[in-house]
Amino acid sequence: MRYATTQEHLLAELDRIDAILEAAEDAETPVPQDESSTTDAATLAAEPSGLLLALPERDRERIGELTDEIERNCVATGDATLRLRVLADRFDLSRRHLDVLLLALAPRLDTSYTAQYERLQEDRLLSRLTVVLLERLFSRTPEERLAAGALVASESPLRRHGLLEVVSPPDGVATDRGRQYVVDDRIVDYLKGYDGLDPALETALGRYAADDAAVLETREIDPTLGVDDLVIGDDLADRLASLPADGTGRRFYFSGPDGTEKHRALEAVCSAEEYLRADLEAVLDAGALDALVREAKLLGKPLQLTAAGAATFDAREGERSLEAVLDRFAAVEIDLFVTGVAAWTPSAVMETEIDAILEFPRSSLALRRRFWTAHADDLPDDLEPEVLAGTFELTHGQLEAALSTARSLAGGDEITAENVYEGCRAQSADGLDELAQQLEPDSDWDDIQLRDDTMHKLELVCDHVRHQGRIYGDWGFEEQFSRGTGVVALFKGDSGTGKTMAAEILANDVGMDLYKIDLSSVVSKYIGETEENLERIFEEAEHSNAILLFDEADAVFGDRSQVSSATDRYANVEVNYLLQRVEAYDGVILMTTNYASNIDSAFTRRIDHTVTFEMPHEATRERIWKHVFPANAPTCDIDYEFLSSFEFTGGRIKTIGQTAAILAAGDDDEIGMSHVVRAVQLEYEKTGRLLQPPQFEPYDDHLRLE
């Protein structure tokens, strides 16, 4: 016959245990030895599973027949899952270890066993499995008694794999021989046929979950997903396609930023229906690695360990090293995928052979271009796929999320360029928020009035940012530069000439976030801290798709000093470090300075674009004046030509315009020349400039002179 269910098989095994217990109660104590039941002492010392039942020969034969019948029925059952057999196979349990497990399990399933155990152990306090019962059932000699105890010793597979738990002797039992052995709750539930994951393990890991993220879950595998469906380069696809066949206990390490295809690659190379995913950081913090190993063995599904960076990559650091983690799974015959952000190379000889260590980089320009071109119908006409691909270095997952966000922002209407830009910005790293001030650009090219040659240079910077991908990727200019392929521009000029505003307009035009670096939090008087602060900024900015704005850049990029002290020497080290970091940076850096002559000459050679913001010409100043008052501001007879004769920067003109508005509001009047002239006078006084009344004719009567 065949077993219809796993429970039917379990009940048959318990019937066999019943027969053993009944025979033990009926037999005389001790059961005499006979030649057919003698086991060599040396054999027992090495392998206690070789113990025979301490029963009369006729009972052993009868129970042997039951054992054979169960075996035949299991074979006849075929591919159906019989969980007790699965447990025995995966945890290397002998028939005798299986008997011990069933003896510990029986009282959990039926309380009637407790009275029988008390009689066999001749103690009303011993109602569960102890070594006393094991000795009664499996030994007749001193050697066999030692071997019977070894069945539940710490090195027994039952204890080593956490199938049995040890409970202290009940009150009134003074000897350690009264320690009781019970089956772990997870194993009881499994043998009963319950599905799901270990609740105790889920609870333990849940304490270390970040933002309610799942730390242990079963995930379905898309059976239609293949390597050809992954958005990856050809070389990586070839390596994945050449991996060993699945189901062979393979070991992999996949690295790359979040949003790359490293997770889908797991599904593409697995033929299983499901896999188990666990957060390695939570596992290590909870001290639950052994429990996870047991769960992986029990379920027999491929396992993914995420957050590999939680483990140290230095094998000398013991149990928390990635080598040690992998070695803990050495005897688990499942496919194991460890995924992390950082690349990893084993630093020591390991028990576990790694089948492949693969890096999943961010999508190349070609892949990003392919994505945006494939979705060109979703994009507005004024937004080129080529520009998007070159401006935003996103992973495939981030590309999908960016487009989805853009659709949501559009709310059913046609997607705008700003929707797409905002979607792309939303996928970028937000770690810069703690290190820099994010500016919110709200100006465009119509809002700034500059000399023609300055505007042309700014447009050149914009084109460089937009077409980085084409220039360095498609056209091969990356090979012409030993340094990075980023964009570095210096905006120099007096305060108020429009440097920061130009940076905001540039960021707005290309759709990128703009972060202003607070130099007061970067430059430190303590040796070494400036370098550490800058490193944090560059690390977070590496893939933020944001523009870094170093205001008053001469404070950081200043000329290296002559060495006259240890402090000078270290300051020069910081400048050298910064130079190297800027050269390797592939993003966009804008620097503003009022003192260009203070910029270190080595930085000057690294700058791609230098844009000079000079005092605006009179015609430019007139255009600035005409834009200084908002459309809703009430004005009356403003003489813009007259006002343009005063040599002010654009920033000063905006300040004067605001002061004029304040004066007019105080008079409950429109903004007129009387208010503007008084505002100009106040600006003269604030800056200490000499006031010459004839210069204000024909409006000098508005001046307030003592």
C-alpha cells in the first residue's frame, strides 16, 4: 500500500513506537543478551545509531517486520512528500535517531504516553523522554548504556540541528539523568503538516526589521523568466547562462546597487517554484543563524541572504564574517544566493566552494537609452530619450519606478518633462540631505540677465551635463581622459552677480537636484575631520544624480600653503585628497567664488568650464530692473533707464527693489520713483558708498539729506 498523506505515515511510525513500548513493559528487566543482539563495543563508541532494541528476540523480529512494512509503503508512495522521511534525509537521522525523535514527539501528540513513560522509567516525575527511557529501550550492557545516552548528546544530529530541546529535570529529581528531551515547536508543526515559516524565527528577526520590511519570507519564482529577459550587458548574461545546473547546492554572491537585476537573476537561474529570502543583518543581529540553517534544511528551497554588507568581509573577524556565514551552510544541499551592494572577494580558505561571484552594475548608457526609447511614446515631445539616458544614471528598477512615478504625478493627463524629471529625482539617493542643503530652483533663463558671452558659457555647461553619456560613452572620449568623466564648472565673480542663481537655473534646466555644501560643517579645525566630511559627501553623491554646489569654494579648494607646521602639512594632504576625489567623480560639481585667484592651480587644471560673472553693463542692468518687480506689484512711472545708470550687481538691484516695496507698503502707496530713490540711498549708506546728489537728478528731491 501507499501512504495517502504525511500524517498517515506519521501515525504508522507511532504505531511502531507503541509496539516497542508495550514490548518493553512486558519484557523482564533487564533483558538478557543473546548472540544475535550483540553489538561490538568499538562500533557503539563510534556510532551509537548501531544500537539494537533491548527486547526479546521475538519482539525484535515483530518490530522489524513493522519497520520493513513501513519502508515498503514509503517506497510505494513515490514522489509524495512524507515529512518524517524528509526530516530524516535532510538531517542525516538514522533509524535509531528517528526512534528517539518519535519517542520525544509522542507525549506532545497524545498525553496518554505520559503514564507509560512514568512506568517504564519507574518515576512518576519522569513523564517525558530521558536517558533513563533510552537506556531501558536500547541497552543491556554498560557500553550500550553509554551509547544510548550519546543518541541525545550535544553532538547528536538531533541536538546539533535543533530538533530536540533539553528541559531541566523536574522538581524532585536531583540527577542530570532526569533532564527531559522535547521536540522543538517548529518541528512538531512541520511533522503535523502545517505550512508556513518558523513563527519563532519570524518573531526573532522581526525585532530587527527596518521600516516594517520583511526580514523572512517565501517568494514565488516567475517560471517564464529567463536570462534573456534580464536587462543586463551581454558579458554578464553569458556568465549567468553558463552557471552550473540548479538544485546542486550552488553558492553565489551577487553584488550591485539596489534596483539592479541581481534579484531577478536569482529567479532566472532557478527552476524551483519558490525560494526563501532572509535579511542577513537581522539574522546576525538576532543571533539566529543556526535557526535559519535549520529552516533552510527543512524547507529545501533555494535561499537568498540579502544585506550581505551586514557581515564583515574580513574572515579574521570570526563568526560574523561572510566566509563564516557561508560555511555554516556547507552541509545544506540547497542553492544559496548571497546579495549585497559592495563587491566581495573571499579573504580566506573556505569550506564552501563559491560557484560564481558576479557584479551587477548600474544600467549602462546603452541600456538606459534602450529603456527610454522603448517608452518614448510616454514622454513629452520636448524630452529626448538620449538626454534622459545621459543625465540620470539609474538602475533598471529605478528606471521603471521613475516612469511609474511620472505617470502618477501626471494624474491621467499627458506626462510633462517636469513629471519625468521629478520621477527620476525621486529614485536618487537621499543621503545628501543630512550633509548638504537642498536648494529648490524656481527660476529659468528668463529670470536672469547676464552678458551675452556669460550666457553662451552657461549654455555650454548645460550641454555638457545633458550629453555626458553620448560624449564619453558613444563617442569614446572616456578613453581620452585618465581622470573621471564628470563635469566641473567654476562660477567666479563678485557677490550678487548671479552665480548661485545661475546654478539653480542650470539644475532646473537639466532636471537635476541641487545640493549646496555647507562649508561651515565641512571645514574643521581638527586635523583629519575635513577629509572625513568630504568623503561622506562624495560617497553619498556618487549615485545621487544631483549637482554639488560648493559655495565660496576657495575655502575648500584654496591654494596649498607652504609647509611651516604639522597643521599646514595635513591641510595640504586634505587638498591633495580633494583633488583626487574630484578627478575621480563622475557627477556634476559647480563651484562659486568671489576670489578666483585663491583657487589652487591644480584645481584650475581640473575645471572644465570657467564662467565669469562680471558687473552687468548698463543695458543689462536696465533689463534686470525691468524684471525686479513682480507682475502683481503695483508700480507707477518707474524710470528704468535712469536706474540703470547706477552700478549695482543684479543681487543688489533685487535688494533695492525689495526695500522700495517695503517703503511703498509703509506709505500705503504704489511703488514709485520716490520709494526706489530712497531705497538706492539706503543701499549707498549700507555699503558705505559716497552719495552724490547731482547723480540723482532729476529725482534728487526724493533724497533725504540731513
